[in-house]
Amino acid sequence: MPLSAEFGRTLGLVLAQRDPEEALMVVAEETRRLTGSRNVLIATVNEELGDLEIRYGAGDEWSAVARNRRLRLGPEVQDGVVGRVAATGDTFVTGSRDHAPAYQPIFSASQSEIAVPVRDSDGRVRAVLNLETDRQHAYGLGENSLVSGLAHLVAIVLERKDSDLRERAMLEIGQALDRYRTEEQLVQGVIRVAEDTLRLHSCSIFLWDPRRERLTLQGTIGRLRDQVGVLHYEIGEGFTGWVAEHRRPILLDDPQQDPRWRGKYVEFPNEEIASFLAVPIVHSQQLFGVIRVLRRKPDNPFVDNRFSSTDLRLLTAISTQLAVGLEHLRQMQNELRNARMIAWGELSAKSSHMIGNRVFALKGDVNELGFLLGEAQLERETLMKLQSSLMTNVTRIEEILQDFRDFLTATQITTELQDVSQLVKETLDEVFPKRGDVQLARELEGQLYAELDARRLRRAVSELVENSLNFMPEGKLSVRTYRQGTQAVIEIEDTGPGVDEGMKQRIFEPFYSGRVKGMGLGLSIVKGIVDGHGGSITEEGKPGLGARFVIRLRAETPPANEPDAAKLG
């Protein structure tokens, strides 16, 4: 078969592989077959560690001798052939190791060897394709040309691998837009994605504050973390302010040489910065801020870790997604604010009426106390009844005010990674009565983690438990926690009267539910807390057979040091 046809066959085999990792192994095997080599390996540049890693290859000895081996990257003799090719970008060919006294073979049987650099679209060396055989003078001009073509094929697969990573990153951000409920959560989520995909050393997001007309730091990784909400740039100030003013990105190596550089707030010393990239966060002609990333100069001067045009395109796509997310969140916050303002009006009217009634009763008790104090003799029993009435009314006013405060602050949460089941267990231990006619059954799954505000979620769970107990003097309360796909689920089910079908969609509205007492804010507060966590709550019981409230939160990966999952008692 002609060589061109052979190469076409190889290309078809490689492109048929859905997994880039498998595709690289196919390239290695096909290279070995086409060139008659004994062993073939592909060593990729690790920018973080400043060396080369062998992960792909084919041949008799490569897996046992070279797989997962790390090689030095540099132009010196001791760096070996692969290290020198990666550092210099020059192809290396030897027909006899005996005529290359400084040659350091990876395989003991090697006599001839050829190593070709694999370059990305920006011309930077990403990997080295290395071939060896136990035959002398095995690689001539024809093989050199063929191996160069195969090196281009390796570059295509590596680019596809990076593209898959970028697509997953964009998908993750897209999914996060529906998950995050605060700007802080969204900003931190975007920073994590940028960190994973851009192999950066620092990422900071400055959001535009229209009231103060300046950019304020809202999220970062690096030494500026404790300055979030404090550090700011004026429009046009430094690179960050310039990007905001002109709504154009900046990509610079050795940024200190640019006259716009101020070095006002940087994540590590100026002299350590190798590359600077910043893009505006813009959507529908509206400026939301600036996202900037930095890479540190590598310890190995032969490693090129500067940002590329591909990195610029990716960060621009990330910033666009962030802008869409911020716009969406702010629209939601405005709608929520308007809805809560309407509820505020209803709450104010109802609380004013209820507090007014209690104040009227208090005035009656105070007047009665004044009358009694004018009597010649005071009756202790009458005074005690009066004191009890006064305390009852004062306590009820305090409860009304607490409901008022809880309703207003329900969505204001601060989360950290916690065990959902452990929190539910502790809440049940606190609020479920030790004696009574209601039986408690609980089934709590271990290692069920989510980002939680423990104090708020305890309030939500205890409110649902107490609500069931109020409407079920006897019966059974079942509490379960479990993982369902990507969700952490809390179920609270009772055997009480249940919720009528016509009320299921409205019981979480303020003042509506017939299953709560007082001001009717309990379930509204619960929903606000769950909404603040980015979760959902529904009532899924059957009328007449009991209520079943289901809270769904986004499940997170347990900490690495957690023991195996187990049921909690």
C-alpha cells in the first residue's frame, strides 16, 4: 500500500477514537508500524513541573521501561534527546549511538533514534514524538518527513484534548448559571473553572460598581484573598482599568515593560510575572467587570508557559458566560426584591394588626395593674394572673418580631461544605420530643455533603418537623436523607391530614398556609432558606394520608479524609 494511503488509514483510525487519550495511543502504535520502529513514545511538556511526562507509547519495552517516566527538559547533554528537543525545538536524528558519545538512550537496545517536536497552533513545543530501533541508520529523509507528519497528527489530538476540556468547562459554567444563587458563588465557581482549564497561577475578578464608579475585587485565588471587597481600580487605571474603559482584552508577556502597567494590586511580585491576560466582562453592551489571570515565570527557563491566543479565546468565552450569569442573577434579585417588597407590605400590615392587638391587651393589663395598686390590699393570686398575662403578650410580640426578622433574612446565607445527614440528625435530636405519641423513623445516608449554611438549614428542618407535630398529635414522622444523582435530598413525611391539591402550589407563600400557626410565615421562611442554598422544596404527599416535604440541594464531593459511607442512626 502506498505511504500516502497508509497515512490516510492512520488518520482515519485516529479520528475514529472519541477519547483523545486512546487516540494518542493509536498514533504511537501506528507510528511504530509505519516506521518499523522497536519502541515509540510521546512525551508531553508539564508546564507546572518544568519537565516531560511519558504517558503514551507503543512497542516491546516502552510500557515497562518508559511509561509514566519523567524526563528532564533542557538543552544540556544530561537532559537526553527528548529533553533537548523539547527545549530547543530542533529535530534530533542519530543512526548509531556509537557515533554519539553524549547520547543517553532510554532503551538499552537502541541503536537509531529520531525525536521530533510537536508544536501547537502558536508554535510552542507541547510534546516530543520519539522513535527508536535496534537497527543502525534506520531513519533517513523519508522517515524524517513521515515522522514530522505524524507529529502534526499528535498536535491535532492534543488540541482536541484541550478543546474537550474547554467544552466541559463551558458546559460546567452553563450548568452553574442555574445552580448559583449569589454573585459570590458564581464568581468563585468561574474562578475554579478558569483555574482548571487555563493552568494559571492566579485569577482575580473585579466587578463594576456603578454607584462608586469603580472596579472592586469580588473574587481571587492568591495573596489578595483577604482583600476581597476592599481593593479597587478606577476606570482607566492600570491594565485592569484600561480593559474596563476600552472594553478590549490585554495579552502581554513581561507586562512590566508596558507603559500602562501600574503593578498596584498583583497576586505575586512583579518580577515573577511571566504573562498577563485580562478580558472585559461584557454582555449586551453592559460592562460587568474584568477578569484577569497571571502565570508565574517557571523555574525552568526552557519551559514556555506564556498565555496563548487560544487561552485568550477561552477566557473571553468564560467572561461572556459570567456576564450572562451576573445579568441573570441580578434580574432574579430584582424580581425577588420586588416580590419581597410586596410581601413586606402584607407582612407590615398583618404584623401591625397583630402587635396592635397585643399592645391593646398589654394596655389593659397595665391599667388593671394601676387599679390594683390603688387598692388598700393587694391579692397575690390576682397579681400572679396579671403577671402571666403580661408575659404571654410580651412573649407573643417577641415571636412576631422574630418571624419578621427570619422572613427578611431567610435568603441571606453563608455556606461551607458540610454533612447533610449529620446536620439533620443533630436537628432531630434537638427538636423532636423525647416523649409523646408520635413515632420517629429516620434513615440518614452517610457521606452526603452539600454547601450549607448550618444555622439556616437547621431552622428550615426544625420548622418542618414542628409543623408536622403541630398537625399530627399522634402518628409517625419519617425523616430520610439520600443522594439522588447530583442532588442531596431531605424528606420529611408525616401521617397527618396532608395538604389539599389546590394548596400545594401556594403553601410557601407568606400568610397562605393552613398548616402553620401565628403569622403564617413558617413555610415561606423555609422556602427562602432553601432558595438561598440554590435548592428546591416541594410538597409531594397525598391529601388525607399525610404531608411529605422534599428538599433538594446540590450534592458535593465528600472531603478526601472522610470514612466510607454509612447509615447514621
